[in-house]
Amino acid sequence: MFIVKSTVMYTASYLICGALAYQLLTKQFYVGPDPVFTAYLRSEANPAEWAHTNTWLVVGLLVRAVLISLVILPFLGALSGLSFKKRVLVVFAFMFVLMHLAAAAPSPSNVEGLIYMKESIVGAKAFLLTQPEMIAQCLMFAFGLSWIIKKWPSRAA
């Protein structure tokens, strides 16, 4: 049951925060006069490429969510022993640092991207404008997962 709830929480946080950030902050990097992310990402600017994204987005998202849930599963006991605030902080730090900021795959918004990607793609503007989405997504997931874990011990007995 934890994997199902965690998967739903991750999927919701990804879709909600991603949709808001795209409309408010990052759409300029995918479409418009200078869509720098289209150098390496599919974009709605190219409908044929975007069709692939629309076909596989949910499947890929669910696979990622289940994998994340499976990795967290062995830590349920330790996390449930923390106060709600500490649990949120730990889950947020885990998600933001390991999945995002320190991820090994280069991205315009992580350390690897700053090292390996061309400056035309990873400038200060792109780096800074992609952070709010990840902060919001990781916080939303951390709050939701912490609530799920808080309820976990009584159900596990």
C-alpha cells in the first residue's frame, strides 16, 4: 500500500509543479524566440517529437515513482521515528539533493549540467528559473510522503 500511495504522491507533485513551473517560468526554454532546451529535449514546438513525449510521459512517470518508492521502502522505520517536521526535511533533502541538484545526469538545473553542458543552454537564467519547480516538487512530495509515513506504523502492525 505504501508503494501505491507514494507513487500517487510523487506523480501528483511532478505533474502539478511541472505544469505550473512550465507555464510561469520555463516555457521560454522550450518554445519561443530562443528555445535553448530544444537542442536536447523534445518540445511542443515540434508536434511529431511532442507526440512521443505525450505517449510515454505517464508510463515513464509511474516507473520513476515506483522506483523511488521501492528505494524509500527500507527506510520507513527510520523515517517514521522522526517528528513530522524532521521527516519532511529529510525527505525533501533526499529528493532535492540526490534526485536533482547532485544527479549524475547533466541537466540545466544541476551541478553536472553546470560542468558538462554548453553555457548557451545552462546559463544563470536557466539554472535559477528551473530551481523553483524542483523545490516545490520536492517539498510537495516530502509533505505528502511524510504524512503517509506518519500513518504507516499503525497499519504495519
